[in-house]
Amino acid sequence: MKAFVFPGQGAQFVGMGKDLYENHPEAKEMFEKANEILGFRITDLMFEGTDEDLRQTKVTQPAIFLHSVILAKTMGIDFCPDMVAGHSLGEFSALVAAGALSFEDGVRLVSARAMAMQKACEKTPSTMAAVLALPDEKVEEICNSIKDEIVVPANYNCPGQIVISGSETGIDQACEKMLAAGAKRALKLKVGGAFHSPIMEPARTELAEAIKKTQFFAPKCPVYQNVNAKAETNPDIIKENLVAQLTSPVRWTQSVLNMIADGANSFTEIGPGNVLQGLVKKINKEVATNGFQ
């Protein structure tokens, strides 16, 4: 069975999507529709902008979504794979690919999400850090040990790779403890704020209103959602999980394990970059070495 996976924030690059725009009339039409919905020419920033332009959250998230969804369309994929999943932002791309959300509504929601997250970041200075070569349980234990600060696991990317999220002071304290506990690295990331943490609560509330007003459909294939790593087809539950995602960790490792357990024997990453392919490879190696957990 084939699984399609869609990347999240961080996969962007200058020039992304330009070849699609220039060589596929349908892609050009979709990009122009997005420009109209967003109220600015995101294509100019994607094709000819700077790295700094693309790092703006209001640009980054719609840009990656557009590249992913439009690439899937031009590849001849009929938006009906056997199963789909997306990492954080990529979950919106996955939902469009599975037919649970229209392209136009996907653009609107991703834009609303990006704006809400940007505001939450500006309200509370915060950050994230990547922790390598430390067991999940130890990372969780250290996060819980930081008192009077917010520090939580944010992305369970693959065995031995977790991203933590929280206040700047809390992340500094946690990184010191991670290294002391034997982590190979505990590196702060260049991100706008503490995504997938309680600090995103204002954004969660704002996004909830936008999602409530948006029509969702039963997807044509199961969507493995970040919040619980489970396959979902009920539109109401999908909406609830999308809202919860902003303040909950991305359970990517468990999502991939569940897809494998449910029959996935090939993973195709659709969108900019190949980060998810690397994570899937590491998860597959863990399965081959230690079995399904």
C-alpha cells in the first residue's frame, strides 16, 4: 500500500514551485487563485524572493502548502492514495490530497493558522530545540523537571530525534539537562516561537473559529493525524484534531509506525525537500532492528 506524506515548516526554498507555474497551466491557475485568496502575490516571494521573505510565517506556511498540493495535482495523483499524513502544517496538505478539504479552503485555513501563530509568537517570546540521541522517556522526564517555565516535547520525529518547545529560559535550562543526561546534541532552532506547546493557545482559539466555519468532507482514504497518530475518516473528529494540533506534540514516529502496521510498504514525500523521507527511513530501520513498538 502506498502512503503519501507532506512536509511542514522548514522545507521551503527560494524558487519553489516556479517550474510548476511555468510548465503546467493547471498549476498556474491554482497559484493565481491562491494569490487572489491571500491578497498578495505569494508566487513572487516563492519564485524570486529571498530566504528572509520565505521565513515569514505568513509566507512560509502557505508556500509549502501550495507547493505540496499543486505538485501532487501535476504529478497526476488523483488525490486518492491508500493513506496520507502530514507533519504539522503538512496535515493540511494531506487533508486536501485526501479530499477532506477543498483547495481554496485549505489556502484560507493555512493562512489563518500562520497569522494566528505569528501573533502568538509575538505575544510570548519562545523557541524550540532539537534533542538527539536521548530516549523519548528521558526527554519527557527532563521537560517535566523544569519548574516555573513551559517546556514540552513538540515533535517526535524519529527514534532518537525529538524537538522540544517552550519559553526561552525553559529551553535553555532543558538543553543543559539534556546534554548532561547524555544527549548527542541539544540545539536551539531558528524558529519564530514555541510551536506545538501551550504557548500557542491564543492561536489555537483563533484557528478553532476558522475551522468551525469551514466545510470538511469524509476523506477518500485514512488520514493519520499528528495529535494521536491514528487513522481518521470522520470529518468532525478531523476538525477537532486539527485544532488540538497547535498545542499538542506532532507524533510523527508513531504515525509512521501505525501506517506501516496498517500495510504501508512505500512512502512518497510530496512537497519541497526530502526531510520526511529521511525520518521514515530511520523509523523503518528501527522497525527492522527492534520490531514494531
